[in-house]
Amino acid sequence: MSNVPRWAVLAAASAAVLAVIGGCSSESAKNDDAKGAKGAKGSSSATPSAGSGASGGAPSGAPSGTPPSGSPPPADGSIPAGPGPQPAYTVQKQPAAGSCHYRFTPAKEPLPDPACTPGATNPKVTQATLKTTICRGGYTAGIRPPTNITGREKTANAASYGYKGPLREAEYDHLISLQLGGDPNDPRNLWVEPPSPGHKAGKGPNNPKDVVETKLKNAICNGKTDLVKAQRAIARDWTSALDAVGVTDKGAKDETAGDPDDDG
């Protein structure tokens, strides 16, 4: 029989048991910490970010897929792409009545609300397809929505902008015109453009923006400016678009050149 005192044997056994228990508790704590960290990570990724979900969507009555009124345009100047030409167009929802606000240049020329009307491009028109799209005569006539569609949209959009004048005096305008590769019927690319200064009542729309659009289209097709650069310039401010791309505003020849169906 061993001469080791009984109390020493019991002490050693107790120490061993305590060590085992402590090791199990430490391992359990590690596992719990790992699970907690994983759960926190999963919880964070599932939390809706600002502007997402039901609270961050477009307001009631706003077009599907368009930014709500008051949303700033992209900081990089990029323009969203629309659905492009359709075999049959349908009436598109417009922003809620009174949610859009005109801007005006120092010369009192009208500009759209960039939150409601940032512009939208026709995905069929790219720098590589110019010869078969906007630089081909008759292209815009083949993709223009019919008036039974745009007429109803125009009435609703006038309410969006709070336009009170006669609708026949205002143009339902493509911000990026069809001849510049603008989308035909995306509500982000259409607005009721009020007459410019000097307009004579009863004479219909009087918008010098149309001349700017034709000059830009000719510059694109003549290789004097880039498609995207021109699109961004006209969407930002049509009154300064020619200067922005370095196109001269002199001469009358460009004012009548181009597709006779092009009119914004």
C-alpha cells in the first residue's frame, strides 16, 4: 500500500476535477462568443439600410423604378437607362401632384426638377450604334409613342409640376430628346415644359431647347462630340449644353439640319 497520506490523494483528485470543469467552461464561453459574433453579423446584414424597404421607396403615385421627389441626382452625373422602344406603349404613372418643381435660369428659361426628371436613355442607342439609330433618317419617328398615350401622361405630369397654363402652350418634352438617344416613354425622361420667355399666347409651344438638341445631334453624328457627354449636358442644363460640349452656337444651318421628325 502506498505511504502517501489519504488527504494528499483527495486534494490531487479535487484539483484535477476543478481543472476539467474550468476547461469546459472556457471552451463553452469561446463557443458562445463565436456564436454571438456570428449572430451580430447576420443581424447587421439583415437590417434595411437608409432609403430601402417600405420607408425608402417612391412616394404614392410616383413611377415605378423612379427616384422619389426630392432625391438628388447621381453625384457622378450618370443617367439611368430606360426600357427603350416598345412594340406597344402603355400610359406611365407620373409623380404625385405638386411633388415636382420647376427651376429657372437667370434668363427665365425653364428647367425640370432633377429629382422627378433626371432623364433616361434609350439602351438601343450607343456610341457603337449611332449609324443605325439616331444618325439614320427617320429613326425617331419609328420609336415615338402615340399621342393617345402621351396626351394622358402630359395631363398627369402637368399636375405633378403644378403647371396651370393651357396645355397646348406647353410641350411634353423628352429631357434627353429622341435624337440624342433619350428613352421614348420612361417617365423620368418626360416633363411638361412651359413656354420660354417671348412666347406669344395661342401660338403653341415656343421652346429654343429644340434647336439646341438638333445642334447636339449633328455634332454627335459628325464626330465632334461624344454621345454620353451630350446626353449628360442636356440633362443637366439645356441652356448651357452647347458650351459644355464645346459646340458653337453660331450659324443657322444646324438649326434646320437633321431628321424632320426630331422635335424633342
